[in-house]
Amino acid sequence: MGFSYKPIRFDDFNALNTVNSVPEIAATYDEVANILAKKLPEGLVLLDGFPTANFSVFLQNLCEVSPNIITIDVSRFYRSSAEINELLKPYLPQDREIDPELIFGKLFDQDFQAFFDNEKVGSFLNSLVDGKTIILHGHGSACEIFRPFSKAVLYIDVTPKDTALRVYDGLYRCIGNPSEPDLDCIIRRTYFIDVELAVKLRKELVRNNQVDFYLLDSELSFSMLSKKAYHEVVDQLKNRPLRAKPVYVEGVWGGQFIKRYRQVPENLVDKVAWSFELIHTEASLLVNSGEYFLDLPFLTVMDAIGESLVGEKLYKQFDGNFPVRFNYDDTWHSNGNMSTQVHPNDEMAQKYYGDVAGQNEAYYVVLTGHGAKTLCGFKKDGREFLALCRQSEKDGSIVPYEEYIHAIPSDVGRQIFLPTGTIHASGRNQLVLELGTLTISAYTYKIYDYTRLDITGKQRPLHTNLAEQALVFDRDAEWVMKHIAFPPKLLMEGEGWREFLIGQYDQIYFETHRVEMGTGSRYPAENKDGFTVITIVDGETARIQSIDDPGHYYDASYLDVILVPASMRRYEVIATGKQPVVLHKTFVREDRYES
């Protein structure tokens, strides 16, 4: 996830959330500059933004309209690059024995204050004079050090997808160290340090209602919302079903179904491996308000109205993050399997990465071609398999993985839970809906990857040392079929519909159901203290709507992943197309709520 992969430069406008028209929105650099020239107060104005925010173009336009504005780059008050690099050493370890290509890191757990030279800051604040508009701009300018002295705060937000594209395009230099040696270093540093800093500060500003002008620096447009306009837009998102804008990513094992069905242009990519559907660190909400299209980072919306989206208890329990992630893995008509892999448990994730918990997953088989199967669990000695993989790392030898790893025939509708420590891989020729528990980053330890190269022609790194620590070797075929790949159990039925339990495991806090609906049927449901995510995994279309306010609805199509917010307590799904519909339903188990 995250910066590990470059997104495809494609925006899916079918994932649109429409709200009523809102005043006080501007949509060009010139229009924004003209408005701010009249509204910015005298005194200190803070202009902060998410990594890759284009401060320079914005300020150039503003200063052309208001030449008397004074601009000061906040980086003048950072500590030296050498001091900052020393500060970050524990977060960017250099151990190639366990991390051959240095792709992992530890999430930065300090604030922007750690980057500033107190003496320089004090001298600047003491030099402030009345009667002039002074814009302090750059990353960290709106941190707690400067806010008590400011008259207004502006924030330039950027979606995760646009941030990643700009980093890969070479348009970003890391905070406090503009001379990182290569792109890989910049990617790693940006993800584990810069983004963490920015996410914390943005959350602080939004939660405390301290952003006076909210600016969106999107590949779609440059927009500005007044404080009032921003709240009017996000408040309309509270009580309606929402669909996040997918982010498509190429991969060596990628397939053809998502690319064709979602009409990703042929000239952009040969194959699509992942479609990030609803991942809090990747997603944005494309919102249409009157004539304006606003691409809002999902986490920023969570900062503003998260209690309404996931419920007060879960918002607090998961520290303002969305608890479950959703993406598609597409190997349909591909050239091979996903790598055999494993994910770390809670202890490893916290020890090595400073993350909240380990990475549990689940696969739901949506579509298959001939011979599709899912690899899960061992059928021979796992340690012997690991030794063969280590040898393959050294000499490129072929490992007979099918002799060692259990394969489950991929029947459409099969749900397989994948608790941390379970060896697994999605096999060739299928489309899988992947779910995951909350991690801020993503940690995949590749064990065997069939000696293939990545899409850039480089050898794909393996992580056998970390995998050895993570693997639970006694999870064999019998254990898998009994505990994490059990047959569906009928829970309830109504007029034209039946609901089955398809996924539940004690280590994983979410639960999954399948709802089979006849044409034209209506399935009633209820959110108690939390949210539900509904995915259309078969059929044509379905309307998901509030029972108490039917005007709040989303007309979903095949493969759409829809968030039914906690505030929409009673809802129903109507099979509106000309054929039956199958829903995949996910929610956090009530017995996993913290009291």
C-alpha cells in the first residue's frame, strides 16, 4: 500500500458523491487569489499543507494580486539537515539483512516541534510587526509553536494518490532534508516521516476547527472553501451512503478484469493488480457540489465527521482511523499468482514499525477463470519450504511451492480469513475482494515469488528472515478448512433474501456476511453503534438508502464498495436491476467494541 507502488494516472468519475450546492467555493488560482487579497487579515498568516502541496504556484498568484504581502519560508527555522537526519535514524533503519531493499520503516511518533530550532523560532516571533500581512508558509508552519501568534490559518490539502504521483514524478523534497540521495529514499522517508507528521497536524487543525481557508491542490482542479463552506460540504456527507474513489495500481501479477470493467484506458497500463476501494490512507471522496468537483482526502473527512461515519465508540477505539480496509486483487487472465506471503502479528508490527497492530486479512472470491485457487496454509514442513526459499534468494532456484502450500479451489463466494502468521497467496485467474484490519502502513513479507522480476525489471525482494518470525508453521490444511475457510451458515431470511455468516475468526475483529437477494427484493438492516460496508459482488445494480430519510441513498453497481455510515442507523438495500443481487457485508463485531 501507500508509496510502495505508483498509482495509475486515472480518475474514476463513477465514484461520485453528490451534495447540495454550497456558496463560498472558488475553483481557480486567480479566483482564489482575488478572494484572499480582500479577506486576509494583517498580522501573521499561516499557510501549511500536505506533502507535495504546491505552495509556490499558489503564493505566486496571490502576490501578483497583493504585492505588499510578505512571504517567509518556514524551513528557515528548521534544525540543520544533519540534526534532522540524526533525529530520524531510529525510524529509518539500514538493516538489509531483514529488509533487503529498505522499504520498511518505523512510523514517526513525534510532532513538528522536533524539527524546529527554538532559538531561530523565538527570534522570528519577537521580530513580528503590526500593520503588514506576513505569510509563514511550508510544512509545519501551522504547528502549535506558531498558532498562538497567528491571525488566520490556510491549509492546502492533497489526496494520497496525487501525493504519491508527485513523489514518483520527482516533484517533492523531504521536510528538512531536500537532498535525499534517490527516489527510493524519498519514498520511504516521505511515507514513514513526512506523511505521519502531516496527518497528525492536519487532524489537530481540523478537529479543533482552526482552518480558516481550506484549499484543495488536486490533479482535477485547485479549489478553496471557506471554513463555513467546508463544514457545509462535509456535514452533508454524514448521513448518506458513500463511495470512495478507487485508486488503481499496476503489478507484476496483475490481471485484466478490473481494467476492462472499470474502463481503465489501454494506453495507461497493461494490467491492474490492485484497486484500492476503501483504504483510509489511500482513499478520497469525489464530491459534486453544484458546479464544483472536490476530491477530498478520506482521512480529512474522518477528522471532521468521523464519529458520524464509524460511530463514537469506534472512532475513539481506532484513534480516528477507519477500522477496515477494502481493495480488489486482480489476477484474472494474468501470468501468475501473487507472491506467497505472510503478515506480522501485533508484537512485530509494534516492535519494528511502531504501528497500532498486526495485519490480518481476508479474501472473498468474486470471480474466477479456469483453474483458479487460493493458497493458504502448509501441507508439508513449512520450515523446509522456508529453507528452499532462502536458497532461491541466493541462486534463483525454482521452489516446488505446490508441494508445500495447501491450495483451496476458488469457488465464487468463498470467504477465507487470513489471521497474521498464515502463509497465503491469491492464485492466478481470479478477482478477490481483500479486507484488512487497521494498520497505518502495510507490511507484506514475500517468501517466494517464482524468481520473477517486477514491472521495472528489478528482482523482487524477499523477506524470509522477517517471515520466519511471523509464520505460524502448524496452520495446515485441516486447520485452515476448520477455522478460517468454513462453509456458509444461514443466519436469517426474509421476503426474497437470505443472509449467511461467511467469515468469523476470534483473532479478527470484523465479521462478514453474504446476502442473496432476488430481483426487486428489499433487504432491511440496521447499524447499531457502528458502520457497515456493503459490496455488490454479483448482479447489476442496487440502491442503498436510509429508511428514515429515503432521499439519502446511493445507486450502486457491480463491484462498488459502499460505506453505510453509523449515523444512518436504519437502512435497506433494494435489488433495482433486472437480475438477482449478492451483497458482501462487513462490520466490526459488537463483542470487539471497547467499553
